[in-house]
Amino acid sequence: MPDDKPEKPLAGTGERAGRVPVECAVIGKMKAGDVIVLTAAASVQFLRPIFVRVIRELPERHTYHGWVWIEGYQLNAAGDAVARRELYVMRAGVRMQALPVNPTRPAKRRRVPVRVG
């Protein structure tokens, strides 16, 4: 008889059910504006996944093979920048993520003049 309980995530992945989508793709060279997800796969400091909008990679800093320094903004749930950070992460653990577009405030309605007559 099959077990009805959902499977638990693997230990050490840092990805809890429902927090980080499975369809995230592994990222190569990061460029300004990319939104990435950092989990424990990228570094042990990210037990809770965070979203980061990349400002730039810092190639002038020497690192171990497979690791990279990045500069970026940590994002909150609404996609707003809350902190500027420099992060040391394993490139293979970085995942690309597209955040949903949710406006932070309602758009103003513009009135267009109407020609009469």
C-alpha cells in the first residue's frame, strides 16, 4: 500500500516544500538584473532560501574553483530590494528565478482628452 505522506526534501538541500520551485534553471554567467535563488546548495549560510537581484559578479576577487563573489540586492516577498549584499556562493548551486510581476502600488488612471463635435 503506497504511503500518502508527501516526500521530505533531501537533507542538506535547504529547499523546503513549497518555498523554491523545482523548475529553476542552473545559471552560468550572471549579469545585471538577473534574479536568482540562493539555497544551501549555493552556500551553507542560506538555510532559508533568499532571492537576489544581481548587480554584478566580482571577478577581481580570487576564489576557489566553482565559487564566485556577487554583488546584489536581497529581495523581499513582493520583489522589492531590502538590503545590498556581497555574497560568496558556489556557482553550481545558484538558480535563476523569474519573480511574478506584482505592482507595489496601483497604477494611476490617465484620462485621455476626447474630441467632441
